[in-house]
Amino acid sequence: MVTYEQVRSDEEIKALIGAADNILNVMQYTEHGTRHVTYVANTASKILQKLGYPENLQELAKICGYLHDIGNAINRHNHGITGAIMVYPILLRLGMPLEDIAIIVSAIGNHEEELGVAVNPVSAAVIIADKSDAHRTRVRRDSYDPTDIHDRVNFSILKNIVTVKSEKRIIASNFYMDKSSSVMEYFQIYLSRIQMSEHAAAYLNCAFQLYINDVLINTPKQKVVPPSDINDQVN
């Protein structure tokens, strides 16, 4: 089996992730480089681990999370579809079985909220992990613009935590914001991502909770309790 460590150490993959982040820097997007993809990789894998999925799927989620934004090296538009096409020959070169490649490319091709939908457990976990990564460390300090709503919202987020309560089938995302932005502004830019996370959690037979400063914001489809158990945190 091809491992996450093999993928992370591959020079071609390193170059493409670096190129993707450089292009988005020029386009004035938030950080999409090694920090972001590592976060998504680890979080997606741990979501499946806590829900009891097989180790093989946990490892595929980790690999997929690391590769999901590689299409930005070509163009931001439709980067999920582009990225899926790009990683196919790379994973073949690394010796990954075709059935595992199929899981990864379908997940990458479906992680964008404009076009995608959860199509397998790896896909669902990567979607939730990707959409949960809003944080001030993603703001590029040399070009921070307080008049830009994306910079303002992301910079206001001091901490983000994903928790999984497997026995209750709940996945929760809790953001801690300061007063430099607001919940209203958060929803202006992230509503479609939260909706996609709700659908992805449903694919995993879970309810999705969104908390901002420990206040439940959305209306999950089952009875829920606040995510208070530190042992359930996945990041």
C-alpha cells in the first residue's frame, strides 16, 4: 500500500503544492500550501478513525487531504476536477492500486462546494476537514487587507476545533472569533461550505454541528449536546 509518508515526501507532489500556493498568493487568496493540506490530511484521517472506519480508508483520507488542492497549480477555477486528473498518473507511478486511486480522485474531484458532493467516506471526511480550516494563520501577513471580508473573517478566528462524538454520531466544528469580524460576515463567505459539511456528515450517518464561540449556530437533524470532551477532538 502507498503510504501518506511516501506521498508527502514525493518531489513532484511537493513542487505542485508549492506552485499551487504561489499562484493563489498572487491571486490574493488565503494560504493553500503545506500548512493547509497537512491540516486537512490529519483531520480527515482522524474523523474516519473516530467513526471506526478501516485503517486503509483512514490512510486514503490522509493522502487525499494532502493532495486535494493540487489543481490550484493550474487554475483556481474547477481546481478539484483538474487536481483529480493530475494526481491519477502520480499515484499510478507510486504504485497505488487502481481501486484506491479511484476513491481518491473521486474525492478530490468532488471537494469544491460549487460542483461537488460527498461520494464516499474519504470524500466526506475531506470535505469536512477542508471546510473547517478557517483560521488567522491562513491570512498572508504581508498582504493583509482589513477591508477585505475574507481576510477580516479569517484573521478574526483565533482557534478552530473539530470534534467527533462517535457514539452520538455527531461531528462538530467550533470556531472562536474575536470582535474584528462577526458571525454575519462569517456566513457571508462560508454558508455554502457549512451546508456542504452538513451533507458530508449526513453521508457518514452523522449530524453536523457548527459552533461559534461555543454557541450552536445551525440546527442539526438530531438531538445534540455541546462538544465538551477534549478526548474527542481530532485536531
